[in-house]
Amino acid sequence: MCGTGCEMIFLGPSNTAGKVESAFIYIVAMCVALLIIITVLMILFLIKYNRKRHPQHEEVKENLTLEIIWTVIPTMLVLLMFYFGWVDFEYLRHPPPDAMPVNVIASQWSWLFVYDNGNQSGVLRVPINKPIKLIMTSKDVIHSLFIPAFRIKEDCVPGMKTHLWFSTNEIGSYDIFCTEYCGVGHSHMLSKVVVMQGDDFERWYKTAGAAAPENKGLKLLQDKGCLGCHTIDGTPKIGPTFKGLSGSEVTTTTNGKERVIVADEEYIKRSILHPDADIVKGYQPIMPTIPVTDEELHTIIDFIKTLK
């Protein structure tokens, strides 16, 4: 496909994918062409100037025309590569004025996407054919948001805001990774971009905050990034599973001493608000403090109690 100025050759799932792939394919094509030309000339020269054909060496004088050609043509090719790179960089760094802003908060080890109407989600939901501007920061260390299908990546840095933008062309679900090593849970820092039809997105956008009561606890665990390290199905990850936790006996290290605690409501509450207070045996003290309101805290605890 061809975009503005016929620069975009490949459409792809997003506008950014088309831009990056166009420049990439051009550079690869030039490299392959030069490889073929140089290889063919080397073989021809090996045959033509074989020592058996020319037992007596001859002095080869300079050829000004040839030197100009092999200087000017590669210079033009490199400048053309620079042009494609510069034009695409300018395009990728300047979102259109009507782009929909979405705040991205990275933390160990989860993504949180916050919309203008207050909706929060651990998954980035966007409408198709709508420019999206991601305004990114980090709560702890440097992370890097990478959407491979869209060919875009940008660092999330504590204490500052970075940005990138894109618009989508295809309905679907696309992976989000962190590509900056950010600790032991780095490989679990995963999410999705879910591209929706405009009407479906509008319905979600207006009703996302009104989850059913029985689903609010699960949604909070997802939005707060808890499920990046814990599970609700009994499988241990970086942290212990929530399934069967409530009422069970847990061996912990508290103030340097090992003890057995009943995982009652007070224990769960303390573990969320003060994660370094009781370290479960077999796990590292790496859990960050999760910011929650009193209402959110009680909703999470009530949900964990149901995971028998």
C-alpha cells in the first residue's frame, strides 16, 4: 500500500508497522543488490585476471570516471537511507492533534493503562483506525514498552514522561513485552493490545468501570499487576498462588525468625500493605508496595477468600 508521498509500501496491522517495514525492506533490498553485484564482479575478476591468463603483471592506472561512479552512487544510496530514516522518525515522533491519550504506568512487573475517563486496565484496548498517543512513565526502574506487531518501542523512565503513537488497521490482539531487563519478573511483564471496532470500544469505554461485584476483585488484581507474579489457579510463579491461601498455614520469615502463620484477613492485608513484613518461605522479598484504597483492599481480600 502507498501512504503520504508514496512512502508506505506495506500497510500491516498499524501505520507504524508500514513505515518501519518500508525503510527496512529498502535497506535490505539495497544490501542484497550490492551483495550480488560485488560477488558477481569478484568472480568475473578472478576469471579475467587469473594468473594463468596474465603471467606477467601489468601496471593498472587510475580511472577517474570509475572512482567518481563508485563514490557517488554509494553516497547517494546512503543518503537515501538517511532520508527514509529521518522522514519516518519525524512521522513516528509527532502524533496528530486528535490522537487519543492513554497514560501508561510501568512497574515491577506489570503494565497499567489509564484512560481520560478514569478507566484503568492491565490490557491496552483501542479502537481501530484511531490515532493513539501513549504517555509513559515508570514507578520504579526503567522499563521498555515494545509492541512487535506495530514495530514500536519506547522506554518508560521513572520521574519523566516519554511517548509514542500509532493507529491500527486490523482487528485483533497483539503482544506487549518489556524489553528492558527490570528484575526477576522481567519475563512475566506481558500484556496485550486489543484492537476493537469503534462501537465495541465505546461500549467498553463507558462501562469498564462498572464491573460486576464478583469480578471486581479479579479486575483489581489484573489492573494492579498482581497476576504478573501470582496466580489464582494454584500454580506458583515469582510469588505464591492466591488459590487456597485464605485460612491456610503459611511458613514465613518475620524479623529474621521463621514462624508459621494462619493466612487470615489480617495477614493478607499486611502482605499487601507491607510486603516485607512476612516473607513466605521459598520466595524472595521482591514484592513492591501496591497502592490501593481501603475499598480496593477489602475487595481484593474478599476475592482471595473465594479462591478455595
